[in-house]
Amino acid sequence: MLPNRLSRGWLALMTCLSLPLQAAEWVAEPSIQLRGEYNDNIRLTTADTDSTWAATLEPSLRLARRTEVWELGANARLRGTRYTGERQLDTVDRFLDARLQRRFERGSLDASAGFSRDTTLQTESLDLDTGLVTNKVDRTSRNLRLAGRSMLSERSFLEASLSWRDVEYGSNAGGNLLDYDYWTPSLTLSHQLSAKTQLFGVLSHSRLEYDTASEFESKTDSLQIGASHAFTETWSLSGSVGGRRTRTSSLVPVAVPRPGFEIFFPFIYDVELEPRSGRTTGLVYNLNLDRELERGDVRLSATRSVTPSSTGTETDTTSLSLEFGHRFTAQVSGRLAASYLQSESVGGTETLADAKRYRLSPSLSWRLDRDLVLKSGYHYTRIKRDVTDRDADSHAVYVSLGYSWPRMAVSR
């Protein structure tokens, strides 16, 4: 398959380009976290359910190397979780990503790749699989991105990129979640009006394919025009807005009279696959506001885009998030995060992906010393599924203790 050849080619590229770094100094930053969590509805189901207690051990390692023209980094993380009362939810998740950059006098080349193997029952953040099914489903994700950036003039830049993502679900998905491949080439042109203001335009195309007999394929073209501006050293705003056009094609099963038995239709019939196609348009946008305060920060983000869904269709997704951070003392800080995620199937067909998700997350962090951090927090999550009249919500409380070893440098 082409994705496999791309993955092997990327690994070969990383090996070849990293040869000049073998005689350089590497920096390693290992860390480990122990976490305990209580959740009264981890499955986000509307039925009666028992609460769960979970214990998580999460070691991680970050490697980095940077010179005047090279930058190489890798992150590896392992997360093992054990549940009381819900042993079938026990899991060991694995995450790995790497990035390589080569800078030139008038541009740069970037290559990045990632791999993760986890489940759909995640409590740390919202995604399109949150609340989609109420059982634990294994999930494997791979991604690859290649990009090049070139300086056209002293103030103008052109960037071209190609991204690929492959998602596979375990056999325990029961046919409710579908594997897919997602390709996204894009072209970005930017112009620096001043030291504080930049204009840019983004032209992108995406193609979504599912591993099903329906041969569903979706292609989306979008164009966005935007700007970014730094009002002060502590306050910046960036945003873009545009339109998209989505075209879909698939094979739909239909009943047809069986030859020789036409008078018995629709009691006796054959099933054939007929091609179907559709076209929709919509608004896309992206907004980010960052404000650094004397003892904290504020982050606001709003996006609308077409994204792949494991239900067999693309979704028109709107995401909003707002975060406040505050440092009470040099050792104690707090954060309040609120997020909203709405998804609707493109084309008007109602699926499990049509839902609204809400999350409220206050947390406190206490730095016991330079390398040891104690953290506690609370998650409130609610999901409103369009296919049912009942809402599901959950309350989760957690405490974690994290230790980061001092940076270690190794020369070769």
C-alpha cells in the first residue's frame, strides 16, 4: 500500500538526514507520572452504570538535538491504566512521534510522523470518538507530514505540505466504527506587512477513504484568507475565514427485481450497489486569541472545518475552547478550561457522529520542588447525541504526581 511505502520512505529519509547529527550532542528528558482517578460514568452512557477507580502509570522520554541548520526531536510515552470493578477496561496505551527539520538560507524542509495505540475511552480531552460508543474499542493511529517552506522575497513566504492519517479500530468495534485514510495537501502564501502584522492565504484539498464495501470517498476543497497581529508583547490575535466545497461518492445497496421473479417483487429480490454522489458547501474559519497576564494567561480558540469521522462520513465540526491560567504563588498555579465540540454529518444524513460535547476542567498544580509536581483536577463532560433524546454526563476527579529528571546530555 502507498501509506506503507511512504512510512518506509520517511524512515529512510530520517536515517539519512540524521547522519550528520551522530557526532553531536543529544539531550534526553525522561519523566514519569502516577495518577489516580474516580469517574462516575466513564462510558458516557445514558443507562445506569457503576463508577470506576483507575490507577495510571505513565513514563515518557523526550529526545532533542538542535544546531544552526538541523533540528531533530522524538517523544515516546507509555500509559498503563488499571480499573477496579471494570477489569475489561484495563489498557496499555503507546505513543511515539518524531520530527526532523533542515533549515536553509531561504527556507526549510520538515518531516514528522506519529504513531499511537490507545482506546476510544479517553478522559483527558475531547475528540470525535468521545461518546461515540459506550464500550472500549482499541484504536491505532498513524500520521505523516512532509512540508517545505521557501522565501519568495524579504517579506513573502510560500509553504507546501502533504499530510496523511490512517486510523484503524479493533475487532471489538463490532462494525460501528470504520477504518479510514485521510490525505491533505495544502498551500500557504504569507506576507509580512510589518513586524507585528502578517497576511496569509491557505488553499487546501482533502480526500477521505473508508475500508468498506460502499467505497465511500469524500473530497473537500477549501480556501481561507486570514491575518495575524501582535497588539503588544503580551497580546496577539490571528484568524482566517473562507469557504469549502465537499463532493462525495459511494455505492449504495438497493433492491432490484430478481430475473424471472418480477411478479414477486418486493418479496423476492436481489441487492445491487448503485453509485451515488453529492455536493455541499459551507463556511470554514479559525480564530486564536492569546493574552499573557502579569500572573497568568488567557487562551481563546474557535474553529470550523470538515474532519473525518469513524461513522462512515465526513463531519462539519465546530470547536470552541477557553482557558484561564493564574499563578497564585511561585509554586502554586491554577487553570480553568472550558471546551465545546459540535459535529454534524456532511450531507444531512444523521449518524452517531451528530452530537454536541461539553467539557469543564478546573485544576490546581503545586510544584513541590524543581522536578516534582503535584496536580489535582476535575472534569465535567456532557454529550448530547442527536439519535437519542437523553443526555449523558460524567464527573471525574483525579490526583497525579509527576517527576521529571534533570536534562541529560550525551555526546558521541
